[in-house]
Amino acid sequence: MSAKLLTLSVFAATLVFAQAGGPPQPGPQPAPPFGPGPNNNGGPNGGPNGGPNGGPRGPIAGLTQAEVALFNEGLSRFLEIDSVSGTQPGASGVGLGPRFNLNSCAGCHAQPGPGGTSPRVNPQIPVATSFGATNTIPNFIQQNGPVRVVRFVRNPDGTPDGGVHDLFTITGRADAAGCKIAQPDFAAAVQQNNAIFRIPTPVFGAGLIESLPDSAILANTASNAQKAALGIAGRPNRNGNDGTITRFGWKAQNKSLMIFGGEAYNVEQGVTNELFPTERDETPGCNHNATPEDHTNTTATTVLSSISDVTGFAAFMRFLAPPAPAPATASSTRGAQLFAQIGCAQCHTPSMKTGTVTSAALSNQTVNLYSDLLLHHMGPNLADGVSQGLAAGDEFRSAPLWGLGQRLFYLHDGRTSDLTQAILAHASPAGQSPAGQSPTGQSYPASEANAVVAAFKNLSATATQDLLNFLGSL
Ligand code: HEC
Ligand code: HEC
């Protein structure tokens, strides 16, 4: 929640309609939204395609005027930077901490624009000591490495943990008098192979994914001759409360954009809200605001300024345009055929169709997501030992590949920036995770992608390049 919401809304509206290549906009946003993206063609290993993806990112086509206004309002909330009580210059949002990983949604979801993934330069380094904070920076957080969120695999007594342990605390900040809490001992956790990492997933086109009926996802679970021959199965993750399919996050662990946003607000930034109203750390001296810190503003004079931040985040993400692929070339067209022929498309389903949903722009649309949204056993090499919903330690959602050409870091932990390595990492025989890699001591079945990766390795140099060019064009 911010006192400056109105100014921000106007500011955001200006940005949405700003021209690509226009002058940088002033303001508190951590990344230049809708400005030109990186224009480097990633070369042989794919990478940012510099095509239309690099341009402005507006709302999805076909929204009503009122929906566009809501999108713009949501964008301003997504860009907002939080401090403990809203008193830090440039950080008018209220509710940061006591523990946090960053101070804005758009800071982590930054590349190639707000809603995206990890930016090239990690914003977690400056925030560690911002406004007097005294945090030390764990060695796995690097200036040119991905934004990382840490989960611990086990509790000290050996029982499963799996929860997010925030990197930083507000201790020492000028707006956090009286709060004295220590950061978790990350060095020990890493040494014990007990820390695993997750990087941000992008939310471009997320409203279309949210609008897929369960029946569309289930139709894809049916086996076919190619799946059977390749050993590919896959199953949906489900919500324990209403039983429907969950689909957001690396393990398809979350039901909706609003729930994900509410959870992220409390977990990543420490901002309590109407969905997650309880502080995760209630140490005396560290809770400086009444809860929930973000809430519906009952004294607002306009509808848009009355909505909570979590409502705004959900609207922004729901209406954010899907990634636009680069124009097809002869090579990328051959690559698309190979993608289907060798079986990548059995997990990375090229498209599904949305159901009849309230917003006409999202209703009965083809979604070119390149994912089946199902969980697959990916073998001990990728396993992170964390269970979420039905997803076991080695199961992950087929990552939606739309927009891939604009991502800088690949796989759930951002372990590589090399597309070929990301594909090769899909394969591993049954057994335990490699020495020195979390989690240890547990055995997993072989990866469902083994046969497909074997076929990938058998491609000629030209065919490999065609496939990489196709991926880079997404
Ligand atoms: C510290 C970095 C960080 C911040 C800040 C952050 N996120 Fe994320 N976000 C992540 C990571 C990491 C994931 C993947 C989480 C996982 O699956 O374990 C993610 C995933 C998501 C997803 C799931 C998208 C998909 O399809 O998988 C949504 C939605 C989301 N974030 C929304 C938000 C919103 C809204 C905010 C602001 C309240 C926010 N995030 C703030 C790091 C961050
Ligand atoms: C058995 C299902 C399956 C098959 C087959 C498969 N993938 Fe994947 N893919 C996944 C899953 C699951 C992930 C996420 C794994 C993780 O992050 O740990 C993923 C992730 C990726 C990523 C990284 C995306 C990102 O945002 O980091 C790329 C690139 C990719 N796959 C390309 C391919 C290509 C190319 C093929 C064919 C050679 C292929 N995949 C075959 C399931 C599959």
C-alpha cells in the first residue's frame, strides 16, 4: 500500500504507451519497463532473440478500457518498492520484513521487463545493506548471477522442511529500530547439502495459463504411441482443498495468480496481506505495522485506489500480454519440427485452449505456452528434494518455454545460461543426486526425459543448431 498510488498510476499509464526506444523514464522502478530489451542474439546457444520480445510489454490485446485501467493500476503496485513503514525515500510501499528476499515484485521479475525473470545484475546485493541494513551476502548470491530464493530441504532434526528461508532481515535499517534478528546460517546449510535454489518464473501471458480448464490439461495426460515409446508419463499437481489442478511455480504448486501473489508478498517481501495476514517472524521489536499491512483501502475515493496490492498484482499478471515469438526463419521452422519429432513437445506441449472465462480477451484463446503444466520425474540430477503438494523431490512442471529467448538463466535453480546444458541436464539415470549437490541420501527414478535427450544428442550439428534457433525464437 502506498500514499503515492495516484502518482504511480499516472506514471505507469505513461509507460505502457511509451514508444520502444524512448528516453529512460524517471521514477522508482527497478528495471526499465517496456523499454527496449537486450539486443544481443545469443549465438550458437540461443539466448535473447532481440526480436519483438525486446520491445514494450503492454496488456494483452482485446481488453476493455476498464480492464486496461485495472492493468495499469496493477502495474504500479507490481513496480512499487517497499520499506518497513513507507518512509525510505523512493520506497513508499509499507510492510517490508522482518525477513525478505527483495523489496519489490518487479525487482525479481525484471527481465526483459516487469513480469519477467531474473535480471542480468542481481538486485539482491544492494538491497542487503539498503537504508542501514547490516546483512551479509551469502556466496551463492552473485552480482552477475540469478536472483535466488533459498529453501532448506530438511529441518535440523532430519524431518522434511522445504520452506523458503529469506536471505535478509531488516535489522539495522533506519526504519526498523528495536529489531535484532540474525540471518539463517546459509554457509552451514550449503555445506550440509541442505540448501536448494529457485529462480523467478516469468508471468507474461499468465492470465491465459490461469484460464485453461482442467479438462484441457487432463486431455494431455493421455498416453500416445510416442510418449509410450519414450517413457514419458506426467501427472497434474492438485490443490489439497478444492481438488482442482494447480499450475503455477516450478512444481505447479500454486492454484492462482492471486494466491501466488499474496504468498510472494509475505514470503519474498515480508508484507502481510488479506491472503496471508500473519507475519512469518513475530520476534518482539520486529513487527512495526498492524496486520495485514496490505489491505483493501476503505477510505479511498476511487474504485482503483481502493483495491489491495494483491488484487492489483493479480490483475496486472492476468492481463499481461503473452511473449511474442521472433519471426520464423527457415532454420527455426526446421527446429520446430525437430522439437516435435524427437519428443520435446510431449512435455512442452506447443499449445492449449482456454475455456470460457469472464474476460473476453482471455476467453477461448489459443495459448502457445510450450508446456503440459504436468509434473514429470526429472531424475536425481535435477531433483531438489522438496515436496510441494503432490510433487515429490524429483518432480517438476514442464517449464513453459514461451519467452525463452529472453531469459538469461535456465532451470529451476538457474544453474546454467547455456541452452544446450539446460537440455542435457534433463537426463540422468536412477540413483542419488551427484556428490556435493542437494539433496543427498535419497534415491530417485530415472528422468522421463532420458530417451528424448538421447535423441537430441544424436542430432547432426545443423539439426542441433536449428533446434536451438527455434528455442531462441520463442
Ligand atoms: C526475491 C525474488 C522474488 C520476488 C520479490 C517476487 N518473486 Fe515471484 N517468484 C520468485 C521465484 C523464485 C518464483 C518461483 C517460485 C517457485 O516455484 O518455487 C516466483 C514465481 C512467481 C509466480 C509464478 C509464475 C509461474 O507461472 O510459475 C508468480 C505468479 C509470482 N512469482 C508473482 C510475484 C508477485 C506478485 C510478487 C510481488 C508480490 C513476486 N512474485 C515477488 C521470486 C520472486
Ligand atoms: C519428460 C518431460 C520433458 C521433456 C521430454 C523435455 N523437457 Fe524440457 N523441461 C522439463 C521440465 C520438468 C523442466 C523444468 C526442469 C527444472 O527446472 O528443473 C524443463 C525445462 C526446460 C528448459 C529450461 C526452461 C527455463 O525456463 O529454465 C528448456 C530450455 C527445455 N526444457 C527444453 C527442452 C527441449 C529442447 C527438450 C527436447 C530435447 C525438452 N526440454 C524435453 C520437462 C521436459
